[in-house]
Amino acid sequence: MPKLLNVAPKYRHHKASDQAVVTLDQVDYYLGPWKSKASKAEYDRLIGEWLANGRSLPSPRFGLTIAQLANQYRKFAEGYYVKDGQLTGAIHGIRVVIRYLREGYGPKPAADFGPLALRSLQRRMITDGHSRRYINDNIDRLRRIFKWGVAEELIAPSVYQALAAVPGLRKGRSEAREMPPVRPVDEATVDSTLARMPTVVADMVRFQRLTGCRPGEVCILRPCDVNTSGEIWRYRPESHKTEHHGRERFIFIGPRAQDVLRPYLLREKSSYCFVPAESEIRRNFARRQNSLPPRHGYRRASGKRRRAPGNLYTADSYRRAVHRGLCTRLSCA
């Protein structure tokens, strides 16, 4: 179907903020309350300028709104926070901050966003029940948006400098709730849970426990990444958390960890050591061995077939497998 080049961008409803919005030059312009006379007049004004300028708006320098700044930063972040072709976890926190900005200050000029507005967002996050550390992380992300705006010459440097003067929330000196410290799991719980895990997942936990590597690093372990020439083996992950800082990462594997890993090195050098499909085969076999024969006339309930397990654990699927073993242990206790 041919593209309709002579159709003006639509006057739309932004449900989250109950405002009218129009998209011009891939930028969202918030017009005011939905279906109000003021919003329709603002829509007519913008469309008129857009048509008069050859179906484009003049590039704003220091006159853009907070919603426009946040929208441009979101597009930058979705291209910057990418690893191995996938968005990293950082993008989720950025989207949360952008939502707070849009809902509270979207149509306001970015140049007018100052320390009082920042403190107001802090109080709103406290009211929403977030923890002190989570709020401080969000405020840092918010400052990063304005810092990027300064670097792109979209806002004046004084805007970011003023926001940088606002301190984070201090422990015991704010109404934000405190999260309990994260303690290591006691050895007895780990040992009893290992007995309820599939063999492959249990070996992943044992390897991680003995080497101190990160969950993502045990998931992507391959024979070609392990140097077995010395008494102490050395694992160099293909990818790791701090590689964007130009750092190299080496994990040393002692004799006990070598005993865990050795059977998984007897495969193709470029394949992954810990494979979900193998773990699922072993788990299903053990489940069939331990289950009672079906009663006469019993029919298994039909349903959609689950997605077939792949050849690589992710940090999330690894976590779910460990959690499944913990739940099994608790139900059998």
C-alpha cells in the first residue's frame, strides 16, 4: 500500500498521562489535557508550523520540553545499552525514570527543571514505597539524562549543574524504607538444595561456588575458553560484565572445580559446557523413574507444548532452575 505523504500526523490520546500528543519528526509533543480546547489549539499551531517549514519543525536548541528530552535520550539509550544484540538490564531502570519525568513534568521546559522538581520526584518515589537505594539509583539515572542533554547541546549546562547539587538520600535521614542486607546462603541450605537439582544445574552451582564466578559466566563457559595446561586452570569468559571498560577477566579453577568441570570438557571446543536440553533429558528420565504407573483409564491432560530447551542457559533460566530445586526441597521438608 503506498505511503500517505499528504496526511498530517494524528491528534492522539496518551493514556498514561491523560494528555493529547502528536508525533512530529519522530518526537512526541504533549499538547495538554485530552480533548481540551487548549490542546487542540496547540495541535493546530504545531501542525501549521510543521507544514510551513516543509513538513518538519525547526530543531530546538534550549527550548525543548522534558518529554522531548526524555524521548530523545530513550532512543539513544536503546542503541547504546546493547550487548550481544540484546538490550541490557540498564534500559529497564531508564524507562522507569522516563515515566516519572513524563507523568510529572512532561510538558514543562527542560530548562526549568531544577533542584526543587528533583526533590519532588524523590518524595513521590518515597510515597510509592520504593527503597532508599532504588530511589538514589533512579535519581542518578535522571541526572544522566540531563547530562546527556548538555553534551548534545540540547539544554544549557547550568541545568545539570543545579541538579548535581542535590544530594542522595542518606540512611536513617529520610522516610524511604531500608532493604535488609543481602546475606550469603548458609552451607546446609546449599547442600540440601543441590540434592534436589538436576545434575547439570547442580554442577553449575558447584562450579560457581568453588570459583566465585558470576552466574552469566558459568552459563557461557565453553571448552575453548579454558586453559588446562597448568596445575591451576584458567577460564577467560567470552563476554563479561566489565568488558566495556576495556578490562580482561580471568577465573582460576582449582582441583575441586576441575573435577566438576572435567566431564563437560569432552565435547566440541566451541559448544557450551552446560546445556539445558541435556539437563531436561536427565530430569525427565529421573522423574519417570520415580513416578508411579498411571491408573487404569487415566489420560494425561492435553495442552500447549512448552518451548523446547535450547543449548545455552541464560542468567534468568539458570536462576529459575535453582529456584525450582529450592522449592522442591521446601515441599519435601
